[in-house]
Amino acid sequence: MRRFFRIAFLTLVLMTVALISALTAMRLAIHGREVTIPQLVGMSPIEAERAGAAAGLQVVVEREFYSADVPEGRIINQLPPAGTKVRRGWPIRVARSLGPQRVAIPDVIGESERAAELNIRRRGVALGSVAQVSFPADSPNSSPAAQPDQVVSQNPPANASGVAAPKINLLVSGDSEPAAYVMPNFVGQPLGSVTLALQNAGMRLGKVGVQPPTGAPLTATGAAPVGPPLAFSQPGAASMIMTQSPPAGQKIVAGATVNFEVR
């Protein structure tokens, strides 16, 4: 029995030692692949690539900025920052300095998108993002400078100084949106005056139907009269509107067609 306990104790000790050894080896393996990001700011791209390769890291030049402090061609910033621990093969994204701003930002407001792009590139500046905006036809912004395919805003503005990125972002006007209205309630009004109101609002009169009478007159015996069907009068200016489509309160645009039923 004593021998059994001795063997069991030795087995337990060996298992504990093996587990501690495995955990230590795993910890060393994990941390052994970690490296510290070197300081690359101020280096040339070639120097930065060499420093990154020595640490088992990749250096990727992603952007360029004007800088009055960092000489042209030198690294102006990096991500992750120096001192960060990462795994081997991790990319370091850096930005390169273009030196002080030496180009003038042109004024391209009012030009077409294509003309603005040519003007920008001719000055040695890159075209950044181009966004479009549409103005309602009755908007006060619908001036000649806001006609379709014309630049209405730019960033940075013309002749700006202290610009960081050598790019100009543009806001270009798109096709004008038609004026929008809320459909009024025309029920109970005469067809003639409503027709004039539609024309003044830029809308079109569509189909005009005549509602049949709610009931036919009966004979003295209480039976419906025998004969040809009742003839309905044609709609006129004095006809009263009973229903409308689109209904009152619905949003419509200029040029929409409105249908009525009158009596």
C-alpha cells in the first residue's frame, strides 16, 4: 500500500512538472514572436523599410502630407506608434512629408467637374473626393453656379495656406429636384376654379369622371321605371368635385397628374 501511494505521488509530481513546462513553452513561443515597433518618424522611406525589416515588420507608405516642420521625403507619422508590441510581419503604415506647401489652391467654384479636375491637376494638386448635391427647382440656391455638373463648394478653399493634404475635395451640383407640394383638399369645390389652381401650381388635370346618382326615381307602384338608362351630364366648370386622386395631404411633385370625380 505504501508503495502504491509513493508511485501515485511521483506520477502526480511528473504530471505537474509536464504541465508547467508546456505552459512555459507556450508562453515563450507566443512572446518570442512579438517585436517592438521601432521609431520611424524622421527617417527616409528606405531607412524606414530597413528598420522595419530588421524587426520582422513591413513598412507601407500610405499617404503624403505637406509639412513645414518635417523635411520633404521624410516620414511624418506612423501607425502603430513606436514602442507598441506586435507580432512579426505586422504592417506599419506611414505618411511621407511633401515639405512646405508650394502650390496655390485654385478657385474652381462655378466650373464643370471635368474643367475643375483639369485645373486642379494642372496646378500640381490631386483631386480628392467628389460628392454630389441636388437642389429643389424652387430653392434659392438654384443659381447659375448651382446648375447641374457645376462645382458649388471646394475644400480647401481657393488660395488657402497651411494646407496639409495635397488634395482638393469638390461638391458638385446634380440634376435639380422638382418642386414638391402637399396635395390640397379640392373636394366640394367647382371643377373650373380647381383646374386654374392646378395650372398655376404646375400640375396637370387628368381624368374627370362623373359619379352616377345615388339612386334612381321609382314609379307610383314602387318599381323602377322601364326604359333606357339615365343619361349623365358631361362635367363642366360648375361641376362639384366629389373625390380626388392623389388624396389630400399626400406629397406630390410639380407636373403630377390629378384625377377627379365630379357630380
